[in-house]
Amino acid sequence: GESVGLHLPTLSVQEGDNSIINCAYSNSASDYFIWYKQESGKGPQFIIDIRSNMDKRQGQRVTVLLNKTVKHLSLQIAATQPGDSAVYFCAERRRNAGNMLTFGGGTRLMVKP
Amino acid sequence: GAGVSQSPSNKVTEKGKDVELRCDPISGHTALYWYRQSLGQGLEFLIYFQGNSAPDKSGLPSDRFSAERTGGSVSTLTIQRTQQEDSAVYLCASSSDPRGGKNIQYFGAGTRLSVL
């Protein structure tokens, strides 16, 4: 997949720092959320998911936070590495839309060595 | 194979020609999705197959686009009379039965279509 996004919001961080990528959603009927990572020339790769009955979930070096009050989702990457450089997409499943995922526009993460 | 496989990886065609893009989902996955990704954009849903149910075609942009899934496995996306605005990366994803609560979609690497 193409991840060169000339118009994507970009987050630039120093290697070793923590990264926080944010995503806003608008549908209060959304009950499930996923973060994907897309490297240049590849398809999106699953990172972590969270159901709406949770507000935090941790994986290896990644944490997803869900704030349903303000309809906000974030992905935190600890000790960011050059290999984390990619475009990150959040996706939501809307309860009234069957099993479809609706994807956000993406954020490009650039890690400076 | 272990993952979703798409072919060809690249396709260059002339305006007005028809193209077929192929997707081999992960074995045993009942759900299959097609998306389109234009340069610098997110993923645009095209069509969704779930088991033997009628596909959800609500995302197909025009009647030049169609897709089929044979035997509940391999899927082909066909674009007739291609136009330059069809140029994009076409991504396929599959998931196990999503009705159980989660819906982790696993993606192929995509087919980059260029219409000259």
C-alpha cells in the first residue's frame, strides 16, 4: 500500500522518545477500535485493538487509550525506534454499520535517529 | 500462504481497458474486504463478502466496478473501462467471522493500479 502521504499530518520524534498519535471519532455507536501501521509499499498491519467497554489496553511497547466522553482514541509508543516510522491509521466499527471498519485519514510518524 | 496474497503487485493499463485484481485471503477466513487507497489518503471501503451472504456493495464508486468471490475463498475485483481517476492502490483484507465481537482485518500488500 502507498504510505507516502504528502498531505498527511506528521509527527516527528527523536529515537528513544515516546510517541502519542491521536484520533478523533464522531460516532457514539462505535464499539470497537483498531490501530494499524502501514509502512511504505505494504498493506496496513494490525497493532492493537480495544473494545468500547475498556479505556486502556497495553501491548508490547504500545498502549491504546479510549476516552468515550470526548470520542478520542490515542496510540502511545514507548521508546520509539526507527522501525516505527510509518503511517498510522485508527479504525472504528460502528455498531449500526454491521461489521464494517471506518478508517481515519492517517498520521505519519517520522523517527529521527 | 500465511497471509493475504494479492496479484499482480503492480498493474499498468491504458484508459478504457478492463482490469482484474486478485485476492487470496487467509485460509479459513469467512470475511473478505476490498479497499482503495489513493496517494496520501486513507482507506476507502469498496465491497465486503461474508460467507455465503450477499455482498455489501455500498462502497463501489460506479457500475464499472464489480467483484466476486468464488467458493468462499479467492476474490476478483474487476474494473471495466478504466479511467485515470481509478489509479490507486487496491487493498484486500480478510478476517475470521467478525460477528463474534472483534474484527481484526488482515491486509495484503495491495495492487498498485496505474491508468495511463
